[in-house]
Amino acid sequence: MLVYFCLFLFILVNFANYDIFFIITWFIMATIVVIAIHYVGVIGLETHGILEKRVIQNLFYCQVSNFIKCLRPKQWSKNLLVLGALLFSISNVTLTQVLEGLTAFILFCLGSGSIYILNDFVDRELDRLHPQKCRRPMASGELNPYAGLFLGIVLALGTCMYAFTLRESFGLVLVTYLVINIAYSLKLKNVVLLDIMAIAFGFVLRAVGGGLAIGVQLTPWFLLCTLLLALFLAIGKRRHELHLLANSKGVHRPVLLHYSTELLDKLSGIVTTATIMSYALYTFTSGKPVELMLTIPLVIYGIFRYLYLIHVKGQGGAPEKILLEDKPILFTVLLYGATVLVILNTFS
């Protein structure tokens, strides 16, 4: 029922655009998901001769819960970047574009969720050795890895099919995002420097996809700022992992053997400087109101605060967690968003 309820909400958001192809595609996908999860739960009970309806239902809902955990909804905040084009074009957008932007956000959430499932499947043995990731459903044994992978593939295929009905260019970007992240999960995450570049490129594709979904062209400066900020976050994540897994870094994540604290600190310094300079140039060369320069101090404070959390507090491994739990960071992001909205609506 939860799957069908989510499908209903998705149709509701897209009431102006959905067609019979969309309904059939997502209905079939939802049905396959429900049947597969139910089958995984019941077959295990039949093996042991247990068929009590209440027990089966409890196991079914447990499997659904574990599958949703594998999608990592807490990390979907990364996909808010899809709405960046919508935010910086807020003075000219229509209701249809708002709905298209929200649809693109949902599709990237589902697409990234399917990638998280693949990543958990590939890393399940190594995750069992990690002090935090060992609690993930596949690593802990709470979810059958092969059942989870099957459901992830179904989810990815359904997401891609509907992405092309939204806009063909958006569909191509989403497929490119999935391909790059599949390559990351299978190989690139073990290749020094290319691992953080792949992560950063994924964020750029989110921004590009958001612009294409609503038919807005993004400026090169905006994309450059996105790339540099993503590199900044990826470098911070690697530094946190290097610190957390100091005694077993090569066991859980082999690529950490090729990194050092000194190297990551130098890379962070380069990217931090470039990010601030690029954003400053963006505010008065992008054709937007020059009053956007008033947001530069907020960007600088946000970056400095994040560096403080990395170097002093030993955090940085989960940017999405910091965004939600660190009050100064959260307040800065909200204030930044509100300031941009006011400036664009007042001075455009």
C-alpha cells in the first residue's frame, strides 16, 4: 500500500503532464516491487513451515522498511541542487515549470536511491567492517542483497522511462548520472582523484538536469561553482574517512591508501579559494542583479563553518547530516535561500 500511495502522490504532483504511458509504467513497476518484497518475505516463512498471516505481514512491512532505508532518504537533500535553476529563475518561472522542477527532484531522488542500493550491494562485505555502515540493511543481513538489487534495478528503469517523458534532454542527463554512478560504485571509487571527480560531476549533472527540466539555461559560472563546491564536500568526506579509518583505511576503502591528510588539506585549500572567487564572480557577471553580492558573506561563512566542523570537530563524512543537524549551517542555508529570493524578486 505504501508503494501505491507514493505512486498516487507522484501522479498528483504531475497532474498537468502525466499520460497513460506514465501510469502503466509506474503501476507495473509498483506491482513488481510489491510482489517481489512479498515473495522475499513469504518464501522464507514457507521454508520453516510458518504461515501465520500476522507474522507474514510483519515481515513484509519490515522488508519494505529495510528497502526504504537502502534508498537513504536522509541523503536526498543532496538532490535539492536540482532546484537551483528554479531558485535563481524564480522571478520568471511559471507554475508548470515549478511542477517540472519538483518532478525532476523526485526523479533524481529515486535514481540516486537505486544507486545507493547498488553501492550497498557491492560494498556489503566491507560495510560489515565499518563502525557505522555495518548497520545498513544489506550489511547487517536485514535485507536480502539480491532481492534489494532486483528492486533497485526495477526502480532505476522505471525512473529513466518516465524521465524521458518529461523532457528527452533531461532523460539523457539522468541516464548519464546513473551510468557515472554505476561506474563509481563498481570501479571509480577505488581510483585516486577520479573518485572525488566522479562525485563532483554527479552534482553538476543534478544542476544541469534541474535546468533542462524547466527549460532554463544555466550560466557557466553557476556550473563551475557547483563543481567546485561538490569537490569541496567530496574532499571533506575523504578526509573524514581517512581520520575515522586510520587503522584500517585500506580494508574498508582501498583508495584511502593513496590519500594523505596533507594532500587532502592542500586540495581543500585550492578548492575553497576557487569556490569563493567563482561565486563572487558569478554574482556580478551572470546577468543577475548585482545585489546578489550581498550573499557572498553567507557563502564564505558557510564554507568556513564546514571547515571548522571538519578540522576541529572531526566531522564531514556526511554532508547531508551536517546540513540537518548543525544549526549554524542550516540557518545559513535557509538565510541564503531567503536572501536570494528577496533579491531576485525585488531587483529583477
